[in-house]
Amino acid sequence: MSERILSLAALTVLELSPPEMVEVAARAGYSHVGLRLVPATAEEHHFPLVADAGLRRQTLARLRDTGIRVLDVEILRLKPETRVADFEPILAAGAELGASELLVAGNDPDETRQTDNFAALCDLAAGFGLNPHLEFMPWTDARDLSQAMRIVENAGRANGCVLVDAFHFDRSASRLEDLARLDPARIHYAQLCDVAGPRPDDMDEILRQARNERRFPGDSDCDLPGLLRTLPANLPLSLEIPTRQLLEQGVSALERARTAIDKTRTLLALL
């Protein structure tokens, strides 16, 4: 069996520029990175990889020098006003950087329109060698695994996939029995972290935890062994573990990235 791909997600070290992120990933022992081409929020500090050709050249040079590859790019949002054709420059940048997977969020309460737009995105992304993954998140309009599976299946595109994030799987009360029914062809990677404590009643608190307060694998309460055993064997894992407290304490991006991969390897060795 080949060694499992472990990728450093942008949200784990969001303060780093893409070239810096590639360097940290290489030093920490990753084989891949995930790059954020579109900011997730208006407040988020962003490095404009799509608009800045010079920054893309620097990032590509660092990728070549280190041997690190790009697993996924993010984050496209399907909204009521979305025009899928407008995503083309982002897909082109993702392809130039060598990504194969594309992270998508569903932010359209009209599920039929969201499904149609996801299908159109899959068609456009196919020309760039990208597989769109619809990531379910409990505060979005793809709330849980079951809904994401339904949208992707109804879209009916061969490159349409579902993204399972351990945090969202837990906080959306998704079930391993449903995950076991997911066609392995519909999932090319997953996002890993641990999750602390019971599920909050307040959605704003769930959102705050998701963006600021995750745990390293094996450090908390999520049934990660059950999740990993249910996912396809040797599935690539993107380690997405934002830890604002450690950042504020001055723990470096390199230290956080190393802790994430070390704890993930420890967990995987127990399976």
C-alpha cells in the first residue's frame, strides 16, 4: 500500500503566504498543501493568488524546489446569484498550480438551483482536471452528509464529489451508516481534525469553533477511528486545524503544522 497523502490545509496556517506555506509543509513532512484562492470571509487576510501572477510564480517556484504538490484549492460558494462561468479564472489558477480537487460550499437555500449550479461547475471544472467537492457544513445550505450526497448524486456528474470534514461531520450529527453508503468514487480526500465537547445548541458558537478552535487529531472527543475506518482506505487527508489560542500564544505555524502531522500519524498507526 502506498503511503497516505497528508496535506497541510490553508486554514491551519492562514497567516502564511502561499510560498511560506509550501516551505512550512515541506519542513514539517507533508507531501501536499491546500491553497486558498478565494477568502472564506470578508474579514479574512487574503493573499490574492488568482489576481497576482507574480505570487503564483513564486508559489510555483517553491513547489518545484520542495517537491510539494497541491491537493486542493478553495473556496467557491454556490449562492443564489452565482454565475458559474465567473469561476473560470479561479479554476484556471487552480489547474496552473497543479490541484486536482476543488472545495465548494453550498450557500443557496434553493436546493434545485444549488444542484444545477453544482452540475454546471462540475462541467466547467472538468476542462481543468478538477473534481468539485461539496463540503457540508451545518450553517450552510448543504447542512449534513445526507443533503450533500443528495445534491451531488442529483447533479449526476462523474467528477462531482462530497467533502467530509471531521468537524462538520460531528457538528451536523451525520452518521457513519450514511457515510458507509457513499460511493468511494464520490470522495477523493477528506479533512481531519478533532472536536471538543458536546455539540453546542447555538449555531454561531459552532461556527466560531469551526474557524478558531479545533483540536489536533486524537486530542479530543470525536470518533476519528470510526470515521477513518468508514472512509475509503488510504484516502488523502487534509489537516485543517485552526487553533487561534495557539496562534495568540505565539506557537509558530511550523510547530502547529508539525504537531498536526505527528498526531495524525500516531492516530493512523492505531487503526
